[in-house]
Amino acid sequence: MRTLKITSVFVSLIVLTLAACSKDLSEINENPNNVSETHPQLLLTQVAYNAFGVEGTGPMYAGRMLVQTDGENNGQYYNWDRASFGEYGDLRNVTKLMEEAQRIESDTYIALAMFFRAYYFYKLTLTFGDIPYSEALQGENTNIFLPAYDTQKQVFQGILKELEEANALLASGAELIAGDIIFNGDPAKWRKLINSYRLKVLMTLSKQESDADLNIAAAFASIYSGQPIMTSLDDNAQLEFIDQDGSRYSQFNSSSYGSGMYMDSTFIKKLQDHMDPRLFIFCSTTKNAKEAGLLDDDFNAYEGGNPIAPYGEVNDKAAAGDASKVNARYTDDPVAEPHNVLGYWEVEFILAEAASRGWISEDAKEHYENGIKASFAFYQSNARDATGVNDYASFVDESKADAYLLEDLVNWDNATTLEEQLELIITQKYFTSFHQTGWRMYFEHLRTGYPEFLIPDSGTPPTRWIYPQSEYNQNTENVSAAIERQFGSNNDGIRQVPWWLQ
């Protein structure tokens, strides 16, 4: 990991203009402010910053962590519709990174570009289903401006192939990576991330375990036994923040946290039931609890709002002083904790699930407990009270983690079936997802059914988003073919079930 003040990449790009003009007419007609070539290190900095940043609060409403009291939140009530293809904008920057890496013949930067391609296409296909992949981003070089849609299976196969190739490139001898704000230039840690991400993608496809083309269990076991993966918190794929303009925690001084945003009763109740002291770090005590003199480490000092009740009802509860808000440290601390694209604890939970499913011959309990201990240690190191009142580290120190593992709803020995073990593992993933990893937890809920969420009368949780209107306007033939292939003609609905969930 590396702490770095992010400055504008574009300022640096202007500095690296082409060599002085000659009298050749083609060069005379070039705009000296339009840079056609630059070292990929300058592009990597911004690409990484964009990819590793906090994804906002939207996933936390759908993931039953937050409720809104001053209006109806579409994520909370599961009534969203369209999403955008915004990630393709990020992928254009990744494409430029790839082109510049190829120009200077750097396998290291090519490998990182492959990782970011896999990262963004993974997000896109989970959002929609079938997406443009093999023909995407080809307009500049091949004049393909209306790309065909690949099937979701093809997209996942491509993602796994790109990650495999990225690992191989780094394994063949990688250079120190200039411009790296995540791992301070260490290619070995990038390789661990890439292989761990391969495990994450394969676990996402657990419902397709019987697909002979994918051979998921064997592929997982091969990576686990033969490739480097994350083994400690030092390997976390995270963006750290510092107290300087452009580098502060993304929710610092956010006005939305001070208005209608409160904690979801689902999240608070599960933390209370598990006697989980991370509750004290994530949430603030209710107004009434504070006035009654309850301390921050008192489980009775916290309450949340019902996510499926009318927002006015939740507003009344909040106005009465009986609803907790997000812990003020998230808006008062300009640094807060780093944001993880993939944390070591998640890798341990993935390994625990793989062991439970029989994909690897390992002790599932050990990996499960390692994940919990790693999460506690992460917050022990990073959670700070900006007011100086609380010693948050003491809430989640090693002794608290050891005691927590013996709680009835946490103790691995109490889970004797695969479903019981999955519930333990995914619930712990849920607890580690607060302000971390974006939509990961919502997709985990869709995949496993855990943890159980309250569902509004409008129906089951949506399984995808509707394709952007721009695709209907500009790429009509291809998007229509993709919809018909997946769900039937004109069935572009949010509750249509994509391939990965079938």
C-alpha cells in the first residue's frame, strides 16, 4: 500500500508533449497541447485512483446497511431501473494505459491494464448480464462503434483468461512499477491481487460449478495450490487517504450523512445478535441512548430503521431519538480507513467457502477465523475517533476477536451443514462490507441468499439493471439481440435472472 497525494494527471501529460516540431507539414498541423504518447506510469496513477475509490452509499441501501428518512431511496426499496455504461469511460482510460504499455513494450504495465480490464468488465457483467466485451472499445482502431454483446459466460471466460495472462506476465520477471499508488511499485503484491481476484471471480460463479467448460472447482484448486495469493493484511489491495486536498476520505464533510441517512435495523440487529463490537465503530449511539448515559460500547445504545417501512415512519423514529446514524468518524476524519477493492479477510472467507464446498482440501474453520481476526485487526489499526473520546482500537483488539469467535452465532463448531457454514461465512462478509467493496455484498446475497434481508411488497430483490437508454437509441440491434437471447424479446427487466445466478 502507498499513501500519495493525487495530483492531476493531465497536468503531467501536458508537460510530456511531443518533441519539437519539424518543418514537415504534418507536424506543423499538430496541436502541441494534444499529447499522443506518454509513459503509462502517469496513466496508472489515475486509473488506480478511480478504480480503488469508495463507491458511495448506493450499495449500502440495497445491502441493508442504511435507510433514508427524507424520501424514498430506490436502492432501499428495490425499485431501481436503468444503470449507465459509465465503466466504459473508465475502460477507455485503461485502453490508453494498455496502448502506452504496448508502445514501450512493458509486460508489467500490460499486466496491470489486463487486471483493470477484468475488474471493470466484472462489474459491468454483474450489473447487466450480457455486455459488449470482445468488440468493445474498438472504435478508434477498427471502426466498430456499435459493438455486439458477448454472452455473460463468454465475458467471464474472457475475464478469467485476462487475469491468467496478467499473472503469467508478472511471473516472467516484472520491473518496479512507477506511478503505483496501491502497492508502492511492488509487482509481487500485484500478482497476489490478480490471483486472489481470480479466486473471487470463480467463487462468484459457484452456481455454475457443474459447467464442464469452466471446471470451476479444479481451476480454483490449481490457483490456490500453485500461485501466490494474499496471505496477510500487508497484501490488502487498498487506497489509503491523507489529509490534503484531493486525497481525503471521500465521505469527509459529506452533508448527506447529517440529514436523512440513518442505520438500517437489519445491520444493527445482526451485529447485536452476534455481539459484534464492530458495531461501535460503524455506528453512532441513538440520541436517547446518549442522553440516558449509555456508553458507546453498550449494545443497547443502538437502533436502526426498518428498511421496508414507509420512510415517514422511519423519519418519526429518528425524530424521536431512537435511530442511530453512521458513526461520525466517517465524516469527521479526513483520513478514516483505507478503501479495499479486495481485502485479505475476503480472501480468507473465499477460501473458507471453497473448503466447505470441497474445492480445496483445507480447514474451513481456520480460514473463516483468519478472516474474522484480519477484519478486527484492520479496524484496530485504522479506526480513529476524530473527537478523541473513544479508543476504538480497544473495541476490536486481539482479545476481543478471540472472545468473539466463541459467540454462539459466530462459533464455527456450531455449523454442521454446508448451508449453516455458508451463512456464517457470508454474514461475516456482510459485516466487513460497511463502506467497503461497493456492490459486492448485494451480489453475495443474490448468490447465496445470506444474510436474510427484509423484502418490500414490490417483490424479490432485483437481480440486475436495465440497459442504458443510449444503447436502445444507438446500438438497438445488438442490445435487442442480447435481451432476447437472455430473457426473451422486450424483457429487459430488473428481476430477469442472468446466467451467473441460474
